[in-house]
Amino acid sequence: MKRQKGSHGLVGLAWGFGLALLLSACGGGAGSPKVKAAMLGKVAGVLADNVDNAFIPDADPATSTAPVVIGEVVWNDSFIVSIKNAFDAGRPIALVHASLDDIDMLRKVVGFPGDFVLPDGFTQVDIYGVDRDIDGNIYDVVIFPNSNLPAATEVKYSLDPVTQASTPVASRSVPVDNPDDEQKQQQRVNDLSAWFKEDAPRDVKARQAAAHPRAALAASLGGYDLAANAKSFARTYVFNHGNNRHQVTNRVWSAHDDVNNEDIFYIRQTGLFAAAAEVIYDTGYRRGMYATAYKVANYVPDLLNNNSQLQLVMNNPATHEGKVSVDVGVDLKLDGKFGVDAKADGKGPSAGGDLGVSGGIAIKNSLKYDIPDVTVTNKSGMRINDANWDFTIRKPGYIWNPLCRWFSLQDIPPLGKGTFQPATEWVWRVSKEGRQRYPAGLPIQTDFYAEIGETSLGFLEFTLCEAFRKEGSTGRLGAQMTAPWPPVVAMP
């Protein structure tokens, strides 16, 4: 077993590959089909054997059409040309044990705009991958090392079977060990393998979208449909909580408002939160470790509470309690003249580009997903312009009986021991001063928090009328993406 050196307390958080990532988690390289890849440079460090387990090296990397895995290399002129050619040919590319210098170089070579930002305390990531579909939409994935976890809190309750009340009587802090074992290391590499497998499906989705007449679609929505016509940037963060693994994906579209000299950013955020791996107790007297809460907050770090440079125009969903599903949508129309980075329309990444739109743009989308036993709390605007949601899952309650020895616990809710896939969306309007402040692109900070809990009855204790609840969290996990500015297009 290899142990990860230099684990950190923060873990970083594209579109459409989440389910494949979860499926890849069920086994190591031996249990998953290997993917052919062009291996460039030697992969060193704790993931070296895991890369060997997940990929079949192409015999001739120079003529390969497979995805590219980069280890320790020298970025000389010939190597840069080969990477640029591979990316332009539609091949996804990934760095393993990548420093910030390596990431910046790869992004520069393939033409990704904006800066890459490492969370505080990090000097590298385990895996960083880039890709682009035929419509010109760009994707990247960030997989951070295993994290240290904060201490859990255990609370002792006194149970009264007559009044059916539970009263906390004592609490203590419990250290949580989160070793980085071979299974977790293999899962992280399997995530990359699954992301490579989604390269072709990303192009298929782009072709399907391009098959619909854009003008007719825009007209049916009352304006130029931003998401259907503009290129997007999708960033996915993959991280773990013990053996649970979760993902947050931000997909961003933007347009420049020529009349007001402002920029519009439309963000769809999707989560894929998988809680099954940590559920180890599931009996009438002990339930754990089930998911109890997820929280996601998004903001521009230096513009919180600054309504003159950043405004939250809309956000979905609203607070939902006691409902079985979320079913909301946005139908936002903005009049004026706008500049966008238009999709390639199926002609390849060299097509498309800067486009001026007169008459207005439309943002139209619907959010639909199940939330049984989940309370959705919209906390957006707590700091004026943040986009912020809490998802709280019902904990197993007590099945009461006048005789304490007959106590048992209710079942764990399905989303407490399964996969929860929420979605949120919001629109920011950024002033010209905000654009001048961040010339490289709009920095979007995403903070994530996950919590798991355990409930047990005290039938082995001195008194039978006792229960214990332990809850442990990831702590606040933070990461930042830089969304490129839309083009300023000269229009009459």
C-alpha cells in the first residue's frame, strides 16, 4: 500500500461524465477495462502503478490517435507542437502529478483562456485534463489529492419513551483518520479513464445540438438563445469524503452587453454526490455513515457585498421543504446588442468565433430532479451577490416503544445512502469596472461541504434509554475557476 505524502485540508472541487466516474469507482484497474493512451514521459509518484493498471500504452505515441497521458516531460518546441496537434485533432490530454507550471503550459499550448488557480496550500494536483468538442466548447477536470478530515462530533442523547423526546446530555470530539490507500488512488486514476471515455459522447452531443436550425430555435425562444449558440466552459472538480466521492461541475456561458458596457455570465451547476461507499452500518440499532448534508456556495472573492461591480440577476431553485421534487426554470430575456463567442456549428473548432447579436438574447432552462427527504435552502444573496444552496437530508429517527429495549431506528433515506444529483443556476451581471479589475477572466470561487452521520442506540450501555449520533464533515473545500470574458464586438 502506498501512502500519499503531503495531504492537505482543502480539496478542489466536465459536464456529462459524472455517472461514468461513479461507475468507475466500484473497482480498481483490474476490474475496469483498460483504455488505450499515448503515454508521454514517465509517471512518477503514488499514482504510477495506478496509471499502469488503468491504461494500455499505445505502441507508437507519435502516430497514435488515443488520448494523451503526460508524466514528467520537458516542454521543448517539438513536444509543444506534438501536444498542440493532438489537441487540435480532438484528443483529450491529461497531466498526472501536475505542477502549476505544467498546467499553465498545457493551457497555453491548447489555447485555454484565463488563469488556473490552485487552492491555498497546494503546489500540484493529482490529475488535470483538457478537452474540446467539435462545437468549440471547452472542458477541463481537476482531481486533487486525498484530504485530511476535521474531527467529528459525537453527541449522547437521553431518550424519553413517554414524551418521545431526545435530549443531548454530553458531546465529544472524535479524530477522523483518512488514509490514502491504493483503492482511493486507483479511483482517482479511474476517474481520468472515465473522462477520456466521454470524449466521443461530448462530440455526439455537440453534433445533435448543431443539427437543429439555430435561427429557428432562437426565434422560438423570443431571442438569441445564449446556451444554444454560445460556446461554454465546463470545469469539474472531483474529490472524496472518506470513501465517498463527489463532483461539482460549473458550466459557464457569457455575453457582452454593448449598450451598457457590461458582461452577463450564466452558470449552470450540477452535483453528483455519491454516499453509498461510507454506509457500513444499516441495522435496527445502528445506522451509519449516511449523508446528512451538502452545501455549495459560489462567489467572486473580492466582489462579495459589492453590488456596483457584480449583481446577482436571478437564481434557481428557491427554497423547497416537504416536497418530492424540484421543478423550476428560468426564462430571462435581455434586450440590446450583445457580443458572444459563437459555437462552431458543427464545422470544427476553427469555425464560430466572435459574433454580434442585435435585438436581445434569451436564457431559458428548466431544473427537474427528485428531492425526497431533502430540504433545499436557497441562501443566495446572503452576501449580496453570492449563489448559495444547502441540501439537508433527513436523519433516521427513532421508532418509539415504552420499553427502551425495544427501541429501533428508522431506515436511512434513499438519498442518504445513494446518489444525489442536484442542479442550480444563476446569472451575474458584471460592470466594466469588474472586467477591468480581472483582465484574465472572472474568478469564480466554489466552496463545497459534505457531512455524514451515524446514529446508534445505547442498548449496550448502563441505561437502555440512550442514543448516540456522530457527524463528521469534509470541512469547507474550496477551488477557483477563471471564466473567460465574452468578446467585445463592434456593432452599428
